[in-house]
Amino acid sequence: MDIGELVEELNAAGQKVIFLGDGVPVYKKQIEEKITVPFLFAPAHLNRQRAAAVAALGGRYYEEGKTLTAAEHSPVYLRKPQAEREREEK
């Protein structure tokens, strides 16, 4: 997805956004210029996925009675993984 399209969708949603991940340094200036909703960039020590964060969220979900088997789990991607895109091109 183009960064401009993503920012438009986020603006339309009207909610606060926290940006994190390896794309932030690449698109930071464009985000700052186009975003209209409240936002922030996660600090360096928190801007990547960490196993401990996943475990903490899993613990919270378990306490709330939200459970999911491994077979039921499916990730939600903003865009398809590269391997899927390449397979579709063939």
C-alpha cells in the first residue's frame, strides 16, 4: 500500500495512531506532512515487534477469557507477504 493511501485511511478513521516498525524512518517525513489525526512515533526501544510484548498481550487476553487455538489463528497483514505476491504473479 502506498504511504499516502495509508495516511488517508488513518485520517479517515479519526483515531490516534502510533507508528512503529522499520518503515517509519523511510516514511517519517511524509507521515508528518500528511497526517491530520493525533499521532506519535514509538521510541526506538519499543518500535519493533518483541516476543515479550506478544506474551504480555496473550496473558492479558487469557485473563479476559479470549482464547484462540493455533489452528484458529491467522495473521492480519496490511499488505500480502512478498512470497504470496510473487506466487500470484506467476
